[in-house]
Amino acid sequence: MRMRPHSPLFPNLTDLVIDCDTGYILPLLSSPFLRAVEITTLSQPFFPAIWTFIQELQHKSPRLKWLSVTAVIPPRLISSLTALDELRFLSICYDEKHADNELLGVSLFTSFAGLPDLQTLEVQNCSSEKFFHSSNTSESDFHKMRFPVLKNLGLTCRWATLLACINSLKDSRLRSLTFYPARSKSNPNESHPTAEEWDTFVRLLQENTSNLFESIVIHPPHNTQPQSGNLARGFRHPEAYPNFRQVFTLWRSLSVLEINFPIFHSISQEDIESIVDAWPRLSRLHLASQATSPARLNFKALATIALKLPHLTSLRLSVQAANLPDIGEVPVFSHRLAHFEPYNPFKSDDPLAFAQCFDRLFPFLSTETSSRHRSSEPSGWVPVLKALRILQQARMDQQRRQEGKAHIELVEPGRQEEGRLAGLEYLAIQI
């Protein structure tokens, strides 16, 4: 059967996920019923076929609600994206090194602000050197951005641009913010906020969000290992770092706090006390600090977290393994923490003792590490994981013994009369 040019192969297609080189197959995959599209280029993302597909979405798939594109998006295509007025999720990963230095700038945000149903907006840039940086950007441009129902915002940009974006979110319904600081080759310290920028960030986020705000995630710059600690080359005096404790009175409903980038010089026991009192609903808590500074937290911080954060499932902190309490002084909890990873450096002279104390607080910790994280695992934490596996296995073995004892009936020795078991109706044996 011959097919007409550009006739859809799957006219009833609703979801499309494709990794492609040229994108020339895309016209055959259009459908009026498409609701979700994810396009990722495998090589240089500079192919007009992808642009044509995106440009025609407003006509061929007007009911599209979910769109993710990792490719060059030239400015002329922005109007095609904003015509998709039923979009709820939009993610663009823009690689400027293939784009002939065409910067989208703030005009991208002012355009997307008009999408009436947009709930999630993610804009990332692979190189992060110049993205959203333009000498023509004025404060009035940012004030044009109004997102009526935006709940989730993810950005890769400079701190100054992030502050301007947050300042534009007047009366927003924002629930979560994910941020990758842009990394500058000429000024490596630029990815770290100054104390003034951090204070402004906290103030603006408080002013432009409600009590329903629930998630802050700050990652390292792209292509940077989060465990490397001293990401800013050169010395910074501890007083130059922001004050973390300023945020503790905000957002009682906060459930996710991930600062996987060493913005702060160190985290203290007083900080942990403030965290658990301010945000009892936390389910994920990740707090990186400078690897060059010694960890100020000891086992007491873990006990405080186990007691005060009952919903926590994922924890990352820099902790000391020294000065452990006596095993009998550690409370026995049934906390459901599933994942724990200390930031570098971590060293324990007695991994078994640390594991015994840790296991009394968090008996359900997953001790399996995915291959993706093995290379980043602090070497000092590996012996503790092995000891935790042994303790968990011993506990499971003992549980099996107890269950087996309850189900097995033993025959009394010396009683072997013929037909003694003839009336047996139930026998359960577990070995």
C-alpha cells in the first residue's frame, strides 16, 4: 500500500518519545491526538526538520499538553510554542553553542507567560555561559511576566536573572523551584551567590509565594560533580558565605529542601535544630557545604532528624563519625528513611560501631547503591554500608527463625507408635 507524502504512520498516536539525529521522520509521526511529545537530538541539534515539526504542532496537534525539546530553538519558533494554549508542561534544553549566538533572553519568558494553562516550565542551557544574559534586558521586561497557574519552575541562569524572574512572579501559585546556577569560565565564583544575593533570593521568594510552597532544589552547575565541594576556585572567607538560618521561618509546608551545591560554608547542629522545628513535613533533605571545611555535625544531628522528621525518606549531609554515643544511649526507632549519603569527606575508624548506632535509628535504609552513584560514593561510607547489610541480614534471619518456630510442630522423641500421625490434617515446615 502506497502512503501519501507526510501521511501519519500512526494517526491515533497520543504519546511520542523520540531520540533522533536529523528529525526527518518526525512529519510521519504527527497526529491530531498527540498529548505528549519528547524530542531529544543525539548529535548536533541544528536540524530544520525538527523546527518544522514544532512549527506545525499548533495546526496538527493543537491539543498538546506536554512538550519537552532538547535542541536549538530559534527565536522565530517561540510564537509557534506560545500558540499551543493547552500546554501544561514545557521543557526546553537549549544548546547555544550551535545557535549562532542567537540569545533567547527574557523575551522567551514574556512569551510563555501568556500560556493560560502552563503549570510547569523548565528552561535549561547546556553551556550556561551567556544564557539569559543580555545588555538590552530591562527591569520592565521582567515585569511583563505573569504566569497565572505556574506551579513548577526550573531554570538554568545566573543568580541576578533568577532574582529578576522571581521578582516578576507576583501573586503566583508557585509550589516548587529547581535551579542550576550558570557557570562562567571567566569568573568561577559567579555560580556562588553573594550574601546579598542569597538574602534577596529568600526575601523575593517569600514575597512572591504562598504558604503552599513546598520544594526548593538547587543543583551544581551542569557538568559539575556535586561531591567536589570546593567548586569555586580560589579562597572565600567564611564570612563571605550566606547565612542559612534566615529561611527557617518560611513555608511551613516545605517537603523538599535540596541544596546540592556548596552555597554555605558549613551546617551546624543549631541549623539542624532550626530545620526540624521549622519544616516537620520534610521528605527530602540534602545540604551540601564546602568540602574544605570540616564537618560540624556529629551523630547527634542524625538522632535529632530521626526524632523530629518522621516523613523523611532521603538525607544527604556532611557528618563526623567520631565521638559516637554508647550504643545503649541511642534510641531505637522504626524510621522509614530509605536513602542516606554523606557528602565528602567521610571517615570512620570503627565502621561497625557507626553502623550499629545508625541502624538503631534507621533500620530500613537501602544499602544497595546503583551503578550511577558508585563512583561518587564517599570511600569511607562503603565499610559502613557493608556493616549495615550484615546487621539487616541478621535481623531478617532472626525474624525467619521466629516465624518458623511458630509454624513447626515437633514430634516428641521416643513416640513412634504406628499410625500416630494418621489423623494429621495440617503440617507446616519452614527450613
